[in-house]
Amino acid sequence: MQWGSLVALALVAPYASALLRFPCSQLVTQRFDPLVTPGVVSPHVHQIIGGNAFNISMDPSLDLPALSTCTTCKFKEDFSNYWTAVLFFKHPNGSFIRVPQMANQAVGSPNGGMTVYYIQPQSGEKVTAFKKGFRMITGDPMIRSKTVDKNSFAAHTSTFRCWDANFSGDGSQYEPGAGLDTIDLPKKKCNGGIRSNIYFPSCWDGKNLDTPNHNDHVTYPTGALDSAGSLFFAPGSCPSTHPVRLPLIFTETVWDTRSFNSMWPSDGSQPFVFSMGDPTGYGQHGDYLFGWKDDSLQKAMDTCTDVGGNPTSCRALTTQSDAEMNRCNQAPRVNEITEGKYLSALPGCNPVQNGPNPATMIPSCDAISTTGGAPAPTAPVPITTPAPIPTPSPPAPTQPPPTPANPDAPMQTHYGQCGGQGYNGPTQCQAPYTCKAQNQWYSQCT
């Protein structure tokens, strides 16, 4: 979602919602999940973003801002960690490869990662920032079916958007999770990639920083949604059991599925599967571990009221460059390959389980369960049965975008797309902006 689009949506909403919107690049991808399996290797792969104090156990007493030396997030004060499952493509011959990511709209050039939102309610009620040691989870990685009331908050907390080229298509005018967005993985080819949308609970019991299942201390607001199913600007109210209003955390992850459209299964079934063996998307989930420095988040909630979410509009916080964000990373600690080549099976013990019954853990799993130096990803290797596999080409950020032959051609606006494979829109930017290639598929006026 573009900042300009956010402003437009806010203007037509009954009330304006103040928000922060910022990118966080990838810190590491590996089988760690310190909330569900602290101290041991996780059953499935996650992509982690945020502060580099992240580790396999994440004791609640840790002072993450003090222990971190950098963060992958745009705001220097945010040393929190956020993580989600990773999407893989299943080739017709049964092998798997991680789906690459592409830059979201108007976020610059992060290396993978997510776009993070902190949204305040339309009512203007007091929002209380999270406390040190707070953590929570949304979603259930084991479910493979879902029955929900389409007008409820729960129906729109985890969804997917099937983009047409250049982030367009039917339903693109709606907020994330509304309109034509689906609660399961799209069942058709998405010419502009797939965006994952995850909303976290925003009502707290005011007592517990965590609970054994990591979600009983929080819940979603109650109340009816509009006809489009918009949770983004839904007012709602916190129930008496969870009376404290928190910032609504929302994350977007854009999966670049375009290069796999030519390998779509002949039976028409969608070929993507999450790292926990979920081909439905119902098991999409997210984890959050608070780590903002001092009272910086509370100050931002109190003073940053920009409805467009531009990071530079929040003077209470400090931004960093894309280069600084991308330099912050960790080496994987689990000695296994998770990306960069086709794999015979998903990392861990995660056979594809279609449901509708919940997935089950595999007994006597022989996957690597210890930490140590991990090998660097190797170059993709061809799989010759049933045919050589065309693997996604690596990004080429240094390649200059195409220059228009016609000087009178339409000019693209700030943060608009100006190039990339398959793109046929304006390729020249309005002054003083320049067209910069982020990967082979996407160039942006910055």
C-alpha cells in the first residue's frame, strides 16, 4: 500500500487513524522460534526481522535495545523482533525452493523482510505502548481449514492479496484484508506476486506480558466491520476482559511468485506451500517480541498523528538508510540449507498436509536439531526430471533502469514504479527523483 493511497483511504474513512508505516529488512532465515520452542531448533523455517540481539531462547528479562548493535527496521529505536513462516514453491517433480521476495510499495530497497504498521484507533482513545518483556503470537500453524463469520474481526486477521502487474488489479483500492483478499492462498496465477497480510491483537488484559499459549493475554476488538471487511480502519472496542488498547500491529510480506507462473501444475492446483507444510495458507501466523528503546514507542503514539504513515513525518523517532538496515543481519545457526537451491523436502520434518484436519507432528523426526555454523547457500542446481527447472534470477540492484526514448513521455511520481521486467508504465521520474532498480522486477522513483 502506498502512502498516497493510505492518505486517500483515511480521508474517506469516518475517522482518521494515525499510524506508523516502515520497512524492516531480513535479519536471518532459519528454524528458530524462541516463543514456541525456546532453546531448541524450531520445527519449521521462519524469516526474522528487527534487532540483532535475536537468539534461540530470548529470555523475557533481556534488555534488547542494550544488547542489540543494530536493527533491520527503518526506525533506529525499534529493536523488536517479528517473524513469520516462509513461502516455498513446490515443483511438479516434488522438490521445493524458497519463493523470493520483492520490495513492497513505497518502502525503498530493503533486503526482503516485511512492512510493519503501528495503527491507532479511529476513536482517538489513549493507546498504551507495549511493556518490556511483552510478546504475543497470532495464528495457528497447524490448522488447514477455517470457518469464520465474514463480518467478524477474526475473518480478516490473516489474508492474502493476489496482485496483477505493478501492484494493480481488482480489489487493489481496498485496505489490506478487505475487498477481494482471501483467507487462503490464491488459487490462480498472480501476475504481480502475492502479499501476506497479518494483523495482531490490539486489546490487552493489562496484567500479563505473556501467557503459556502466547495469546490469551491479548484479543481482537469487537464490533461490526464495514461491507468490504476492513479491519485496517475498523473502530471496534476492547472487551472488559482485555480493556487496554494497544497499537494495532500489522505486517505485509510480498512474495515474488511471478517467475513460477510458467511452472503451474497441469491440474490447476496452486503450487505454493508454507514452511510448516501448509498449502492452504490457513496456517499463516506471526510472532512479535517487543524491544523498542526506552519510551520511544509511547512518545510516537502520543505525538505522531500522520495518517499517511511516512516514517520521516514522525519527529519523535530516528530513521536510518536502507543501506544501514540491510547491513544488519545474522548468520544462520542451524547447519542446513533453506534457500538458494531446490530441496528434496521442506527443512525440518514438514510433509505437505492438505487438511482439512489439523496437521500433525511427524514422530521420530531426524532433521537437524542442534545449532552450529551453517553452510552458505549454494547456486541453484538443475533438476532434470521431469525437465530442467528455470530458477528465479538473482536481483541486479546495480543495473540501471531503462531510459525512455521519448522525452515527452509521462513522468512517474515519487515512490512510483518506473521499471522492471514486464513493466510497461512510465520510466522517467519527476524531478528531483531518479529511477533506481531494486531488483530485476521492480524499479522505484526515489
